[in-house]
Amino acid sequence: MTAPSQDAGFSIIPPRRNRLPLRGRDQLVETILRAAEPPAGTSRVPEEAAQILWGLGGCGKSLTAQEVARQLEGRGRLVWWISAKDSARVSAGMREVAGQLQAPESQLDLAWAGKARSPVELVWDLLNDSARPWLLIFDNADEPSLLAPADGRVADGTGWFRQPRTPNGLVLVTTRDGRQETWGEWSTMHPVRELAPADGAQVLVDLAGTAPGTLAQARALAARLKGHPLALRGAGTYLAEANRIPVGAARSSIRTYDDYREALDRRAGAGTRRGGSSGFDTAVRPVVQSWEMSLDLLGGRGLDQARPMLRLLACLGDAPIPYSVLLDPVRLSASPLVGEIGEERLREVLRSLADFALVDLGVIESLPAQSPVSHVVTLHPLVRELVRDQPDVVADRAAYHELVLDLLDVLRLRDPDRPREEEFDPDEPDKWASWHVLAPPTMGAVLDFLDAGDLPRSRADLLDVALDLARLIARYILAVGLPGQAEIFLERCLAGCRRIGVDLDDRPVLSLRHERSRAALEQGHLAWAEEELRKIIPAREALLGREHRNTLASRHKLARTILEQGRWREAEEELRDIVRAEYRVRGPEDRDTMTARHSLARAIVYQGRYADARAELAEILEIRLRHWAPDHFETLTVRHTLDICRYEQGDVEAALADLREILATDTAKRQVQHFAMIAARHTLAHCLIATGAAAEAEKVLVGVVADRRRILGDDHAETARAEADLRKLREG
């Protein structure tokens, strides 16, 4: 499996701040900058290498981190921004960091598949060895356990978040958790408070100008909003818009700082508030009141759909939402929640929500401009959280689930026999960049639906839609080399199915169990995967038949678990039966048939029947060369297996010549650290020894041993085999 490209993976580029100044945080920013780059003649204490920004949602923690990132990036420092909202984003983001620090893709593949050293240790060794100064930011780490070691606490300092051992590095975390015991005594804690009235007034003036009133009036409104940055932003954008397009209706006559403050007082007196009496509820109440006033103003301008659209967006996952794909006007119009809405009206609603700072509209710069998922709408996490708690959203939860799944239904595959023609097939590498954007909001919506446990009685098909979407998400996560994250996601989905009372042998649930077994297989949990697949296969046979594509897929995964456990003859028997079935179902030249045949040939090679394997491989290669490029990676691996047969049969010169050709291709050079290409170099060394080129063979083996030690570890069987060959060559 190849690692995802930078563009296909999770972005770790810091968000770009808008042009408005960051008010009230100068001293905090300067403190963190000094920790990163102490003044000449001084050095920082160890705990200053790990900095924690904590405070209420929407208080400006991320904006402060963005300003630190901007300044340090301007000074030439490497800066990485990791979203810590879920384990998948943390893991994928740290993999991207390792890639930027020049870790070979094959090394990342093995580490993230659980077949080599720990990904955490791999990344942190690279960070601590980096000669270039860096800043690593974990944003929105409101669940600190996501950064903890598997069997410990964040404060242990052995997980993703830890204290750098190099003066070149600084780690910065934004979180709502301000407990020192959570982050360890080796971290420096910085509370991010609400803004003082003077700073809050400057925020209002930056947004709305002087038309709404004097600086003193802005200061009074800032104090009424308790200095909460998100509430200040809502009020400032409201007043800017109200004065830009003034209207005469009484409900829309709030145009000054005093008008806005008085309207807040009226709403508070009328009991407009979020349920609960905690300090958090009290602090964020102005945020709720300010956006409800903005939605009232939009309604007064004829945009009644702004309110349900904001609620709908909050019911998708906490991530940028590609609206040109997921917000289909036809499907939206069919829902009583939204009502008739055309493309132009939808654009107007989204623009208006953005104008009032309720959402942000942006473009993902790493994607082509024509990409269907490049244009996204994002809610502030606090806005999303509070909107989802609104009484009307809670009351209509089932209806919102139905609409969300109807919208997401566009991602499902319509013809599995023609995957390349499907727009969003997660198994196709050229679709991974799209799934990188689509997976987070879709994952959140699916898990919300399953966690709710209240299936809508009017739409029995919605469960099938949700489970099929879960399957596609899992296949994408597996395809980009994150089997551990796929396992976590699938376990949550299956737990939801159990709570709802769904039969685990139903067809859509069997698909999730199949992908869960694949995740175990990719991580090397072979016994568990074999046991589970032996339960899945008969269930699929009973529902679909022994030669249905889904049954064959599970049988092939079972054969792989047997193959990787060294039971070659048993694997051969099963693979022969699978290949015959693939011939009948998919045809002799389908890529899945080719994959099964290559697995069969490998099983034959491992048993020492080289002539039989060579005949099989020659046929596979002839078909592959007719349909795929000569340097396609899978074609090269088939050629290498064929060269093993040539070598073992004494046709050493032919094997040597072909191996030199393989390793000279651009594909092999790009994947030089892939374990398959290292294996080809090992076979090359055997051929060189057999032809008397001992000096060149020693040089090749030295490289093979070094690469296998680094990627597989000192104790791996392949490392030991290469070391034994090198030792034998040197001893003569």
C-alpha cells in the first residue's frame, strides 16, 4: 500500500488569519515567541518547550495560535497545525509531519500498519533530530486522551504530546481543559480570558467602524457581551451589515452599539437563553443571543432559510463541509425543514451567513480549483455545539438526521462493477483528495445517527444508507494507510448497531465487519482476523452465494491471513478456488483476478515449486503489460517474484538483468524505501553473489540491512536474514 500524497492527506498547513488585528493578546503572543526563541544570552527552562493555551470555546485560543504560527513561519521556522478533534486527524497529521521530515513512505506504511516501530516514537525521533527549528500545534485538543499513549495519560509525556528534547522545537496546544494535572507539570499553562472592555471595543470598531456610535458606547457593549470574542465578532458584523443596508422594519432597526446592548437586555429579560445554569452557559449566552439577532435580521430581509441552513450545517461533522457536493438544492427543497431553495438562493443564504460571521466560506488551496470539494463552509466549533443544543434542533433531531443522510447519499457507489466511473470511489487513489475533505463531516453525521439510537420509523432505508457510508469512509481510511483509525471508527459503528438491535449478520453490517477484519489484517492481528472472517464468510454465502463479489472479497482476505501465517499449502488451495471464481465472476483480466493470481503464485513460490510459479507469473505479466504500464508498481512486484523463480532455477543472468531494469525505473526510484523494492535489492544481491560480483553484492546488502533495521527493526526475520547473508559473504 502506498502512502497518501501530501495533497491527499490531512492538511497540516496553519490557517491563515484575516486582516483584522488580534486584540488583547499581544503579551501572550510575545511570551510564547520568547519561549520559542529566547533572547540572546538566555535559555528557556524545559517546561517552556510545551505551551498550553486554555479557555472557553470561542475565546480566541486558535486565533492566538495562528498569530504565533504566522510570526514564527515568517522567521523561517517549520510550522505544522494538527487538528486534535479526533484520533484520525491526529494520526494522519503526524504522519504528514513525518513525511515532511523525509521519512520514507515505506517506513510510514509499516509503522502505521503496526508492522514496525511505533508511529509515535518514529515521529518524535524525527522531530528531536531536526536541524531546522519547528513549531508543532495541536488545535482544539478538548479530549486530551487523543494525545495520550495507548496505556497511559497525557501527563506521562510519552504520547503524541510530549516535551521536545531539542531546543529547536516548541509544542503549542489549544484546549478547553485547563488542568495542570492533565498536561503535566512539564507544561506551561496560559489561560486565554475574555477581552477587557477596551480591547473588546476595538474589536467592535475594527468590524463595524464608527457609524454605530462612539468608542465609549462600543466599550459599554463589549462589557455587556462579557468580552467574549465570538460574541463581539457576531455583534460587530451584525452592526456593519445593518448600517451597510439599513431597513426600516422595527425588528431590523438595531444599528448602533446602544441599540444592540438594549436588544440584548430585552432578550435576556424574555428568557432567551441556553438551557442550564453552569458558568459555561452563562458565559456563552451572549453568543446565542447575538446570532439569534443576526438570524432575525436575515429573516427580515426575506432569508428565512438562513436559520434552518445553519442548523443543518451543525448536524454534519465538525469539519469543513464541501457545499457544492453535499448541499444539493433539489434534496434540500424536498425537505420541510428547508423548503424550496434554488442554487442562487442557496448561494445567497451561505454568503449571508458568512457576512454575519456565523459561518466561514473558504477554498482548499491544495486542491485544483475545479475540484468539486474545494469550496467549503465551516462553522466555529462553539457555534456548532450551541446550535445543536437549540430546542428546535433537539425536537427535530430525527428530521435533521433524515435530511443529512439524504444529502450524503450522493457519495454512495451506484455500480461497484465499474469503480473507475464512480465519482467518489474511495479505493481509487485519484479520489483520495476528495475523500480527505468528505470523510470528516460524513463520519460525524453517521456516528451521530448511530449514537442517537432512534431510527426514524418513516425511513427504514436510512440505516442502510448510514452503514454504506460508514463502509466507504472505512475503505478510504484503510486505503491511505490508517488501519488503526479505521478500527476505532468501525468499532464505534458496530457498537451503535448493537445498541439499536441490528442483526450483525445483516448484509450492510457484514460489510462493516469485513472492513474491520481487513483493519486487523493490515495491523498484523492475523489470528483475530482469521477467526472473524471464518464467521463472516458463511454468513455472506447464505445471503449472497459463494461466488458473489462480497463473499469472494472476504475469502481473499481469509487467504491472505493464512498466507501471512506461513500456511502455504492451505493458502494455495483456497486461492486456487478464489481465482477460478474470479474468472467466472469478473473475468480473467480483471485487476482483482490479477491480484488473486499473484497471491496464488507467491504461495507456490514459498513451497519451492518454481517452475509452476514461473508459468503462472508469466501469464500474469503478459496480461498486466497489455493493460498497465511496464513500470506500474504492481507490475514490478510481479516481475520481482518471477526473478526469484529464475534465480532459484539457475537462470541467474536473466534474473540479474531484469532486476537491474526494475530498480532503474522511475517508479522504483520513487519507492526505493518500499519493503517490496528492498526485497528486490536483496534478490539482486543473491544474483550478484552467484555471478561472482562479491564487492557489489556486499554494497547492496549493507544498504538492505540498514534499511531493514530502520524500517522493520533489529528483531524482524527479514532483517536477520539480510544480516546472515552479509555475514556469510564477508566470512567467505
